[in-house]
Amino acid sequence: MVLVCNQAHALSSRACPGHNGAVHASFLWAMSAFAFRHRWTAEALHRLGVPARWRRGSSAPEDLSDPDESAVLRWSLLQPECQLLAARVAAWNQGAFWLCFGAMLAALLAGAGSAWSVLGDGSRPVNVLWAVMVLLGMPSASLLLMFAVSVRGGGRGWSFGGWVLQIERWRARGKESAAVVEAWTRLAASGGALRPALQSVSHAVWVAALAGAMIGLLAAFSLRSYQFVWETTVLPDRVFVVLVQLLGAPGQVFGFAQPDAEAIAASIGEGLSAPDVRRAWAAWLIGVLCTLGIAPRLLLGSASTWKAWRAFRGARLDLQQPFFQQLLGQRASALMRLGASGGSTAVPLHRLARYAGQGEGSRLVALELPPGDVDDESWRDIPLHAVDDREAREAELDWLAAHPVQRLLVLLDARHSPDRSVSVWMAEASRHAAQTAVCLLGWGTAEPERQDAWREHLTAFGLGADAIRVDSRAAKVWLQAGSA
């Protein structure tokens, strides 16, 4: 996570441009080799509660073919709140870095202190097995515990990485800082980067502690002379000899010396050893610490950091969240207006969707058909919601998103020619209705060419023949059945 924080900190000054750089804001995310920073900003805007409003100025004719996530990133960089979030992200990155650095420094000093304490001042012999247990006991136990909880799918809170994240949450003062932390956690978890990132912090802290212990051993061995012994009450000498040789075997592969069997057997009780035997014991102890303590943590930490790095690079926004769905629906409407005005004709026809749940009640909407134009008495006793401009369209979509319905009936004027903006709005509205139907008013007085155009348009949209109605009374019965 330290590596991730450093990388994000380097990008924080470029993520949200000022007014002079607003023209190039839409291309900054593509120029960066680490796009997680920009996705983090977009998710933070969502967590901050920024309204999902697609700004008309954030789109242009050349943007019509942009993928959905690229469009959301473009939108996020043009929001006024982006400048404030950039400052909060920079503060979070800096705080996380110094917190990790402080934890590693404290671990380094604690490791050195443990080495000095286990060796003592040289006035008494050093029990080699007890020294190994003190130096490697806690690191080995924590490593086994990490493996155990990883298999069970939990264990983020107890590790050093989990503590760092909890402290950062506690430090997050204000809704902007809280949104930044929550956005990082959500995006990292969705991309599979959260656990390896926290594990990399834990491995780094333990490596610092073990490195401090090794430095303490080297300093003590350089300044004082120590006598090494082993003690037992019930175990035979052979057990101790085999144990020492097994622990020292990995270090011996890398050139660390170890005492022979005779020297090991002679190191019982208070027996004195020759200087070369004492040096062999010191090399053995350092070799055990390096090969059984530092090396595994270095390898696992490197693997966790690499896994977290790859996961962060592959992280993507969850565009299925209602916030992004609403934003993309408004973008589709904006792009359709641009296409209708001659910006592009490559916008595909949007199709019918369906709400996955059951919904409650029904909704009658007159699309670009003010209530005064609905003179059919069939609708007099049903609440009618007119959608005749952009603000009304967005307000109606907001209501439907908050209150999904069982049945949605859209009134259209058959005497007008169909246009693609109708299917754009209906595609977004149908996401919040279990069933959607259309009633074409004025069908009897519409020209045959327009009748054919409406049938073709609505069929291509995805409505079946039973969902395209020209009889107001039959449409009313269908609508009221959804309210029962």
C-alpha cells in the first residue's frame, strides 16, 4: 500500500486541472500510466453525494463513441468538487505514507531492542534456542495466523495493514476526507487489491522488525563476546543436535557457518567454547534469522505488492451502481440531443430494459405531451405526470430511480413523427419498471406513414405488440392492474 500511495501521490497534482487546463481534462486519464487515481476520484464524487447530473458542456461530438467508464472519468474531472477532493486525496496519501513509515521505523527500533535484550550484556551465556524463539516466535505466529484467516476469507482488521487503514479512517475529518477513504476502500476491494495491499504493509513492518533484530545482533556481536549454551531437563543431546542442524540448514546453503555436532553437544550447561565455536554460533543465529525470518517475509511482501499493483491497475468502476446508471442515462439523452442536432448519426437506438425486482404501483407519464393536450376522459381519474422538457425528464427519472414501479405507461402523440430521444428516455425509465408499455394518442387521426413509423420505431425499441396500445381504455385497464 505504501507503493500505491506514493504512485497516487505523484498523480494527485495532475488529476484535477484548473480552469486553464479544463480543455485537456478529458485526456488526462488516458495519459496517466496508472488510471486508478482517476477512478478513485470518480468513486469519491459518488461517495461525497455529488448529484448525478451530466453537464452538457462535458460532452462533444468526438466523444460520442467513448466507452461508458471513459465518459464517467471525463465527467468526474470536470466537476467543481474535483479540486477539493484532490487536496483530500493528497493529504490521505501523505498521511498513509508517513504512518507506514512511522510503523516501520518503530518496528526497526523494537527489533533492535529485542536483539539486545535477548543477548544481554555478555555477563551470562546466551541460550540459543530461547534466542531463536524470542526473535522468530511472534513473526512466525503472525504469519501462520495470516495464512489461517486468509483461507477463511477474513482477517483485515488485526494486521498492521488493517490498523493503518483504521487509523486513516479515524483521521478522516469531514465528509470529503471520509468519502476519499471510503472510495479507496470500495474500489480496492472491488478490484481485489485491498487484501494484498494491506498484507504488503504487514510484511513490510515485520521485515523492518526482523531487520532491526539483525542489526542489533551484528552490533552486539561486534562489541561484546558471548558464550552460547543450550539447556534441557528431559531431552537427550541428540534431539538438540538435530534441531540445530535443521534450523541452520537453509543458512548453510547461503554460506552461513554453523557449529559441528561435537561443538553443539559440548555447548550444554555452562561449558566454555573456543572463539571459533562462538563465531560459528553467532553466524548460525544470524543465518536462522535471515533465512527463516527475513527471507520469507521479503518474498511474501514482494508477491503481495505485485499482486496489489496489478489489481489496482485492473480496477474498474462498478457502473451497475444506481449513481453511475443514472449518470450514463443522462449522458445518453445528451448524446442523443447532440446527434439530433447534427453532431453525429452513429448513436445506436437504445432498447427496452426491465427492473429486476417487482416494483410497487404504477406510473402514468405523458412524454412531450402537456396535460392540457390529453383531453381523453379515460385519464381524468389517474395522476398524470407531464414530461415536456429536459428538467422534467431528469426529475421523472430521479423519481423512478427512487421508487421503482410495477407498470409504467408512457403516453405519446401518434400525430408527431417518432425521434430517437423518445427511446433514449424510455430506455432509462424502463430500468425502473418491471413492465413498460406505450399508448399512442390520436392514432385515428394520424397519417398512415406516421403510424408505420411508430410501429417500426417501437418494435425496434423492444416493445412487443401487446405493449403498444392505441386504445386508451384498454391501456388504462392494463395500468390499473399494476396498482392492484
